Amino acid sequence: MHAAVPYVTAALLFGLGVYGVLRRRNAILVLMAVELMLNAVNLILMTADATITPALGHRGGVFALFVIVLAAAEVGVGLAIILQYYRMHAAVHVDEVVLHHEPEAG
């Protein structure tokens, strides 16, 4: 298989993930879009490992494993934050999240 096929597929997956992050309002769908982008990066790392650097040793797999661990941690922490926010406000829309409170005048 030609090496351009996985690179184009990864670029399409990453673009779809960016679109999901920018256009979605639901926090769960935003996390899914971030996971899609991380999987695209894994595809690029594994393709580069198989095609570009066979003389240097297989280091792309180690980086891909690191990205998988990072993605698992991101999902765990992200879901915990989203669930706690849902319990407090009964909504998970990203547009309605208040990041800071204004001090009361008086």
C-alpha cells in the first residue's frame, strides 16, 4: 500500500475532529472529536514509523502508546468534569459554561 493513503486518511480524520470541536455544543461530542484527532495523530505516527524510519528503529509505536495513554487520561478527567458540571447545572452545553464569576458590586 502506498504511504500517502494513511496520511490522507489521517488528515481527513484530524479535519473532522477539528470541525467537531469547533461546531459542537455538547461537551461529550467535543471529547469524542478530540479523541478522533488523537487517533489521527496515532495513525500518522504509526505510518511514519513503518515507512520513514526503519533504519532508526521503531520509535513511532512508543509515541503512539504515549498518545493512547494521554487520550485515556483525557477521557477520564474530561468525563469527570462534565459529569460534575451536569450534576450542578443539569446541562452540558459548551456555550453555556461559565468559567468565572463577576464580583458583586456593593
